[in-house]
Amino acid sequence: MRTFWSALPTEGRWLLSTVAIQTFGRGMTLPFTIIYLHEVRGFELGLSGALMSLIAITGLAVTGPGGTLIDRYGARRVMITGIVAMIAGCTLLAFATHPAVAAVAVMLIGVNFGVSWPGFNALIATVVDGEVRQQYFGVNFALVNLGIGIGGVIGGFFVNVHDPGTFTAIFLIDAATALVPLALLLGPLRHVRTQPDPDDDATETEAGGYREILRRPAVLWLTLLTFLAVFIGYGQMEAGFPAFARQVAVVSTQVVGIAFAVNTAVIVLLQFAVLRLITGRRRTRVMQVMALIWALSWVILGATGFLPGTLAAAIGVIAYMGVFAFGETMLQPTVPAIYNDLATDRTRGRYNAINSAAFQGGAITGPLVAGVLLGEQLDAWFIGLMVAGSLAVGVLALVLERSVPAAANGAVPSASPVSETT
């Protein structure tokens, strides 16, 4: 950790040192948004799932233009706009008692999600490079989960479905924590440039538009893998998992909060060990191991449905999150690193926007499918689909390995972006 920290420039240290604070508020709302919409505001479960998906739908709609704007005007300006939308959306959602109001709120939140992912990744890739970049993505992920996990624990013991005011409070806290990255962008990071030099006369065609980028087989397979991984993973964290835990395993909101805390603990405790193990190894091989671990985690969660409302069900729900988290430590340092090693400085915003779009696509379909299947009490079909999807991620990683350059796959040290003509 000391070696890694000393290798970071000042801007990188600013980013890392505030990550946990930035994500604390998100952690308080992440596990409980669908519970808030369904159990507190009284929206049907299917409608609640659709509202959750609307966050990702909006994010997907703005991601493409956002990536282009990042490459043209810089990540800082675009991210400031997104953060302001996030603050407004969380504040509005805190008082939303009608589906239309909730829809506007989640769309504002979605605007931020659509531009923050490519924006922050572009900032990171601009600040650090080489082997430190992969380590940075891993450490950043651990700190993100630290903030989310602490927020989830506190939220789990604070919120009460019979007291809407407790949910109002956590959404306002989420809005307040968004002020931290806003202060960074307006202060210590105001001089960081991610856009190309205005004197650079390279044309847009030479830089590479979205169509040209997506024609690269490595990008196409990586994008499909990202979509599926999010669909069976993060797309279920906010919808499928909490709904299954509450309705099928019949556990309390406290158990859901503890499960998210265990998720965080596993990531924080194991991320550095995993980073040491995967350094110098093919990232696609790491993804294949992750796919098997995720399949096992969904089998564990499915087994809790046989003993609803019992201590065994609660243990199973918590165990699911622990096993799932172990797989996460292998995914997050690899996928963003491949995207950014494939990109050049002139296309970094668009490459990360493609990554974000795949993420948002999985986040759109995940809650929708979960809401339909669990709403119709098709619990076994839901678990079966998640297990099959996990195994399919491993197959896609094997296919990706055949098309991605060795440097971008982590097989050899990479100090500079791979040529666009690869």
C-alpha cells in the first residue's frame, strides 16, 4: 500500500482519499430504494422495478453524448453537471409520493450515472498509467465498497418501513455526500485536463468515433461480457437480491443491511491480496474464475428459499453476498483496465462511455427481469437464469481472450495505450 500510494500523483491521492466519503450516502440508499418504493410508497413491485430501471435507461441515453463531450470539453465540466443533477434527484426522491415524481427523480439520478462512470474513469486514466492503473481501479473499488458498506449497515438499522421519514433522511444524506466530489472538481482537481490539446490538429476520424471503436472485436466482446456481468450481478444488487431476500428468504431489512456490510468487508479485506495474485496474469482468465464463483453464490441464495424466515435463510443471504463479493474483487480491476488500455488519450471518454453503456444496459434489464419473475413468484426460474448467466460470462471471457491484445489483457506490462489500429 505504501509503494502504491507513493507512486500516485497528488491528484490521484485526492481522488482516493475521498472515495469512501463520496459513496457513504449511496450505500445508505442502495439496498433500500426498491423497498422504499414498494413497501413505503406503496408502488407495485413491477412498477418499482421499472422505476429502478429508469435510472439506467436515462444513464444509457446520456452516456454516448457524455463520452463525446468528455473527449471534447473534458471530464470535469461534464461531471459537475451530472453531480448537480444527482443532488436534485436524491432530494426529490426523498419526498416522492407519486410515481411521476419518483420517475423525474430517478431520471435526474440517471443523468449523473450516465456521465460519472466515463468521467471518473477518464480522470483516473489521465492521472495514472501502467501497472499502477490496474491497482488503482482495484483500490478505488475497495474504497467505493467501504463507503457503500458502512452506509448500508447504518441504513439497515436506521430505516423503518413504518416510518417514511427515515427513508427521507437517507436520501437527503445521499444528496449531501455528492457535494464532496463537486468540491474536488471545483477545487484541487480544477486543473486536471482529460480533453486533448486544442492545438492538436488530429481529426475526429483519426481519433475514432463510436462506430469505428465498436468494430474492434475486442471491444465488442468486452462490451457484451460487461453487459451480461452487470445483468446477473450489479443489476440484481438493487432489485433482485433485496426482493428475493425479503419475499422468498423472508429476512429482515437488518439482515439485508448486514449482507451488504459483509460484501464490503470481503472486498476491503481481500482486494489487495487478489490484486497481488492477478498482477501479470491474463485478465480474461481471472474473469473465468469470477464467473464460477458468481454461479456458486446464486446457488447459495437460491437455497435460502427452502427455509424461509429461518436463521439458516439469514445466514444463506449473508453468505451469498460474501461469495459474490469475492468474485467482484476479480472483475473490477480487470474490465476498466482493459477498456483504458485499448483506448488512446483522444478516445478515452468514448471507450469509458461504451463501458458505462454496457453497465447501464445490464442495470436496465436486471431489475426489470427480477421484478417480473419474482412478481410472478417464479423464484426457481430467477435463480436458474442467474446461474446460467454467470456461466455464460466465463464463456465470453474465453472468446474475448482470442481477440484482445496481450498488453491490454494484462499478460505483459503496459505503460501506454494500445494502437487504435490493433
